Amino acid sequence: MAALDFHCPAKDLAATGCKDPSSCLYPFPGLPHKYIHCDHQGVAHEKDCPSDQIWDNVGKACTHPRKGRRS
């Protein structure tokens, strides 16, 4: 499912090609259990963390809330 109203940053796409699994990952605004992954074509995709985890934008991974550093 495409992430609504999110435009993948052109600078990130140019720098990494968004081909690495840990590149082009962003927090989903207002929903800590989701994140956005931009593919190599610059298309944003909504992704879910496991039900007991939230997105950690510093570590670029889903993590348990007590360990998360969502910033």
C-alpha cells in the first residue's frame, strides 16, 4: 500500500538509490507502529511494525517501546 501524502526525498534517492534495506526509511506521521519505506523508484510504501513494537527512527528499525528513540 502506498503511503498517502508522502513524497520520497529526492536527495535520499539520489544518494543511495534506496536500494539498501536500511536506506530511505521514515517515521509514519502520527502512527508510531508504522513506518514508510521508499523504493528505488521513489514510491513510498506504508509498513507495519510487529504489534508489540514501534518505529525507532534513529536505529531505523522497529523496537519495543521502552527501547525506542523515536526522533
